[in-house]
Amino acid sequence: MMGLSGLLIISILMWVASFINGATDSSDACALNNLYSSMNSPSQLTGWSASSNDPCGQSWKGVTCSGSRVTEIKISGLGLSGSIGFQLASLTALNELDVSNNNLGDTIPYGLPPNVQRLNLAGNNFNGAIPYSISQMTSLNLLNLSHNHLQQQLNDMFGNLASLSTLDLSYNSIPGNLPESFSSLTSMSSLYLQNNQFTGTIDVLANLPLENLNVENNQFTGWIPQQLQSINIQTGGNSWSSGAAPPPPPGTPPAKINHPKSGNTNRQSGGSGGNKSGIGGGAIAGIIISLLLVGAIVAFFLIKRRSRRSSPDVENLDNQPFTSLSSHEVHEMKPVQISSSNNMKKSETAASINLKRPVSVHQKSFDEDDFSNKPVVTKKLTPVPQNVKSYSIADLQMATGSFSVDNLIGEGSIGRVYRAQFGDGKVLAVKKIDSSVLSRYPEDFTEIVANISRLHHPNVTELVGYCSEHGQHLLVYQFHKNGSLHDFLHLSDEYTKPLTWNTRVKIALGSARALEYLHEVCSPSVVHKNFKSENILLDAELNPHLSDSGLASLISDANQAISHNACAPEVADSGQYTLKSDVYSFGVVMLELLTGRKPFDGSRPRAEQSLVRWATPQLHDIDALTKMVDPELEDLYPVKSLSRFADVIALCVQPEPEFRPPMSEVVQDLVRLVQRSNMSKRTVGNSSRQFENPDSIDGSV
Ligand SMILES: *[C@@H]1O[C@H](CO)[C@@H](O)[C@H](O)[C@H]1NC(C)=O
């Protein structure tokens, strides 16, 4: 009923919208008409026309609009020929133009979309020069001109492209030296110049915040600047000067732009001025004084930036383990160098300070610094922490009866789980990871162990120990007496009491808190990737404990999407696991709790096989809802509570990930639900089946 009227309203809105926006902006339409005829009116471009004036209203292949403006043209790899016309400059709302990998030719026209962020003309037959109009395209973020026939020297036209972070000019025939204005590319992180005919040195790149640089197969000479030696760099096929240490670059003024990753303390800079250049004492003093001055300016910006940081943010950082205020300050005054400490010596000689953009440049090293300060999961942290025990295979064999079938308690996508009883009477759960899983994922097992051992939450299954011997990899966890929620709900026999409504709410809330912890407390966030009722274990009091947390890296995306019946639509489509796909899976578990049905049940009539598809349209209809409820509940639930529960589900299983709420919001909703139903708990049957104390799920914490 609701669904139908909703649909009606939406279609009316769409009709009205189409009426209002009607035709495409006329100059956009004109530009596309011109583009189409310049490409010889290719039939591959379905919907396109050289005269029709409404690319936004009709659906033109590869064209995206916002309102009446064209915002994206993506027509890559369609075998298009001809040229791209001369009217693109009127596409002032265009963000992205991708005509890569076609057979388009001629020179690149001067008239290009002025506000474009991503311009991809790669893999065509464009020749001549790069048009000077590009120098005005200040929004440009990615420029890909690779695999063309450009053969003119680069003009000095890069001075205003401060947003450009990826530039690919590879596989052309561009001659000449790199222009001076390359040094203004202050966002440049990936630069591809390979397979051209560039000459001269690459000194002008020394101070860019590069992460990837390929200059292979050119005619470069000189030395590779030290600042670039620690990044991902490819330099083969050039005529580099040999010899140990490069001389100070001739003609380079003493205090120029600093590589943002290199140190900039006064001490370092002062040292460099004195040692290397062999200038007289007065000049040294002058340099030192000016460097001190510059240092003071930089420090001023540092302090300013720091104080601009919102205070909760600072508190937040300071509360994190391993991070104290003082260590922070130390890092801030000495940004960098952490990863490339072996280059410390060398960089000292080159250290100088960026006068031009101190704030933005340092911002970058700050962010890196903040990140490196987070108590995480970096590659270096491999030592296994003290709080988990290392078991031998022999121990575990003994405890599980040589991994006998009798002790098998579960089987998941990455291995089997056994009940293990130890000599001292202790019972634990042992997860034996399939060897194929770990060989597929070369990530260090001890690193995985270290990561899981850092997770501590009352609703997350605690790792007790591990075993890594003879090529076997096992994880030892707390054992939870009541098994998985899945089995409890779907495989119960007449001896198991059905879960009461309050217990179901308690399980939902506890599991929500576990996910909230992984998503919003852990840093960086942990995507669970495998949230399902099989992975919610129930202890003796039926409190939920989320298992398999921190194992996402072992889960093969493709297999997972197939085996996981409750995965979000975007995961099924593209294998994209995010926090929001976890939220979706959480909604599915709530649906299981509400209906007592499995996410997928082939034994039901076709329309009811997929739980989400069957249940979601009925979540807002209270009559339908009371018919959907697990019959095992025998109507022992407060209707208000039920409908609020259903409201939360509806939020979580929305098809658009961006509309699903964060887990903290879900937790809040469930807490409120519990508080309200506690106030009116007399309406719930006081039946003997209430085997938990409803007060135990109060919303405190
Ligand atoms: C540029 O385009 C070419 C051809 O499609 C592609 O191979 C290359 O990876 C692209 N470069 C970047 C940096 O994306």
C-alpha cells in the first residue's frame, strides 16, 4: 500500500522534474552535437545526434548530467575516430572528459572544458603540442595524455595547476627539457614521463610531493635528486651521471623550495649551509639567520594550524594509546623522515624551506604524521603482543582429539572451527585456517594475529592464542556455549527454548555495539566483511559475541559474495566491501531475528526465498509486520517495539549505501527502543519463557 503510493509520488516528481529541467542547457547540447559530428557521427554512440538538443533528457551513451548541465562524458574504448571538435570550451559544468583508447586524432583543440577535473585523452592519435589553454584549467586533478603522438616541447604552462595530482605524458615523442613551472605542481603525486625524448635534468621535480615517478627511456642526464630516491621511482634507460655524491646543483639558489617530506628544522638546515657550499663565514651567518627567521615563520604556521584544530579532535588523538601530547609535538616540529630514516643524512644537505606555500605543504606532512601516529596496523608492527598465547600443534591436537569430527563446531569460508578441551579443563574454540587461504593472501600471519589481539570489546570474541607451526595456522578463541545465532534461530530442536523478544533485541544491540566498535572506535576502521548470524556467537547468558573480526583480509571477495546470502547489492555487483555494506548485513541479521527466517531459503515459495526482498516492502505496515514475525514468539512482544525494530531494519537495508546510517546511530536507535520498552515492559508477557532478565538490556553505557 505504502509502496504503491510512494512509487506514484516518485513518478509524479520525476515527471515534474523532467518538465522543469526539460531540455539540456543549449550551449552544452550544441557542444555535444559538434563533438558527435567531429567524430564522424559514430553509430556506437547510441542516443547521440548531431542536431537533437537534449542529451540530458534523452539518454546519450556515456553522458551524465546534473539538472540541465552535462557533467561527465565518458566514451572510452569505443573505436571512435575523427577529432573532438572545437566547441568543448562551452561545457563549463563538465567535471570529467574521458575519450581514451579510441582512434581520435588531429591536434588537441585549444577549446577544452575549462573546469574539468579529470581529462583523459590517452591512447589516441593526437599530435602536435599540448594546448596552452590547459594552463588555465585550475581544477584539473588528473591529466592523461599518454600513448599519443605529441611531439612538441612542453611550454612553461604548469604554474597554475596546483590541484593536479596525476599527470601522464608517457609514450609520446615529447622532446626538450622539463619546464621550470613543473616545480609549481604542489599536489603532484604520480608523474609518468616515460618513453619520450626528454632531455636535461629532473632537478625541477626534486621538491614535489611525489609518490610515483617514472622517467624511464628518455635522454635525461644529471643526478637523481636525493629527495626522490625514497619514493616509487623508475629511472632506467637514461644517461644519468655516475659518481657517488652529486655536487650542489649548479645555479640553484641556496634557500629554495623544500621537499615536503624532508626535514626542516633549523639545525638541519643550518648544518647544510655550513658544511657543503663552502661560502664565507659572513654568508654562513647570514644564511643561518635567515633560516632561523624562516624557521620561526614556519613554526608560527605550525602553531596556528595546531590551534585551529578543533579541540575534540585533539582530545581524540591524545586519548589514543601510544600517542601522547608530547610525542605529537616532537613529530610536528620534525615532520617526516620516519619512513626514510636511512636518507636522513643525505637530506640534511638538501634541506631548506619552502617559502611559497608553507601551510599547504606542511599540512601534507602533518596528515601523514597524524596517520603514522595512529596505533595501527602498519606493516612494521609484527611482533605478537604479550596478551595472546602461542600454542603448539601438539597442544591443539591433543585438545581437539586430533581435530576429530566430533569436535567440529563450525565451518566457514576460511576454515573449520573445533571445540578444544585442555588438560586444565578449559574449553576454547580453535579455528584452523585453510592453507589455501593464507597462501592466497601473503599477509604475514603474525600481523593478522597482532591486529586481532588488539580488538577488545565485550561483544567481540576475544582471541586467546594462536599457533603457527609446520605451515599450519590456527587461531584460538574464547568458546561460547550456545553456539551461533544462526543455529539457535534456524536449527533449533524442541529442546532449545526459542529466543524471547527481549533477547532478540539484546542480541541486536550487542552486535550493533560490536560493529560500532570496529567501525568507529578502532582506528583505522575495521570492515568486518562477513557479518552474518553464523558469526554471532551466544554465551551462556545469550549475550552476542561477534567472531571473525579482523579477518577480512583473508576473505576472498568473489567467493565471499557468492557464499554470503546477505551481502549488500553493491557487494554482489562489484565486490565493494565498506562500512556501509556491514551495515546492510547487520540489517539482514535483524530481519532474521524478527522473522526467524534465513536470509535465503530455497524451500519457500519463490517470492519468499530472499528474506530482504520479501520482507522489506512490508516493514512499514504494522499489519503485515505482525504477520511476518517469527511464529515462535507466539505474539509475546510489544507491538511498538516491533515496529521500531522494523524501522531500524528499513534504514540498514537500503539499496543505496550512502543512505544507510552509521552504526553509532543504529546503536542509539536500539538503546532508545530498549529504554522505552523497559518503561512499558508490563505489556510484555511475564511468561516463564522470559528466561533473561529484561533489565539486563538497559540502555546504559
Ligand atoms: C593513462 O591512460 C593509459 C591508457 O588508457 C593507461 O594505460 C594509463 O594507466 C593511464 N595513466 C594513469 C596515470 O591513469
